[in-house]
Amino acid sequence: MALKIRLSRGGAKKRPFYKIVVAEALSPRDGKFIERLGSYNPMVAKDHAERLVLDVERAKYWISKGAQPTLRVAKMLSSDGLVKAPVIREQPIKSAPGKKRLEREAEAAEKLASAEEAPQQKLQRKRLRSRSSSEEAPQQKLQRKRLQQQKLQRKRLRQQKLQQKRLQQQKLQRKRLQQQKLQRKRLRSRSSSESSSRRRG
């Protein structure tokens, strides 16, 4: 059977105490073990003598017999030079944000930065415009004024034409209405004259 040098938990709730044990690989964590090699007390300070108690000779013996230490125990044994220090990879933190969230946060930060830069860019543009307008020659200013006046005159002419058209249309409508009224009166007068002539006859 494969042998393991591992930790077997004891102690109370939230106050752990571990035995360093040689046990079979398939046996449960706190189950039967072959030999106890020492103890590990994480509740004590790191400088304390009772934090790690280990029988080095027995540990060497079991390692020579083929017992493999677990990652945590190998880290402890490497301090005494019994085993090479294991390579412990960086473990992912559960509370750390994922890749997509980091990308979203980066995009949001870029948007904020661009939003903060936008008003500054507008101010710079305004300053450049004011400088360019002050540096412009007086002839160019006069030309601009003339063009603006011409535009205003065109607008006024268009408005006048539209008003004239509306007035003409209104006059035509009035004439038509008057003609219709006259026609109705004539028809009424004819019908009344015909009815009176029939009565006399």
C-alpha cells in the first residue's frame, strides 16, 4: 500500500491542532495511522517551540521506505532539509474579479477618462477659434458681415413672396364664395317667380 506523511486534525472548533502522521493513502484523514511523527499547532506564534514538533530520524526512515509527504507536510519538512521545497503555484482568490469584469471596469475607466477629457478639448477648440478670429484680417470680417446680410435679405424676400401668395389665395377663395352666394340667390329668385306664375295660371 502507498504510504503518506500527512496531517490529522484534532482540537476544538476554530482551534485546530494537527498530528503529523504516517498513514495509508486510502485511509480517512482522522482515521487509523501507522505511526505518529510529531505535531503542528497553528494557534501558537511562529517563534514558539511547540508550533512544530517532529521526530526527524523517524521521518527520514519513512521517507526512505517510500512514504510521500503531502504538500503542506513537505513544506514543513523542507525547513529541516529532509525534502526539497515544493513548488506552490499561486492559487486563485475566490473574491477576485474575473476577466470579463476586469474588461468591463477597464472600459468604464476609459469612458470616464474620455468624458473628463472632452470638456477640456472643447475649451481648447474655443480658445483656438477665438485666437483665429482675433488674428483674422478686417477684410475677411467685412466679407462675413456682407454674406450674413445677403442671407438675411434672401430670407426676407422669401417670406414676402410667401405672404403675397397666401393673400392671393385668400382673395381667390373669397371671390369664389361670393360667386357661389350670388348663384344661390338667383336660383332662389327664379324658383320663387316660377311658383307665383303657376298660382296665377
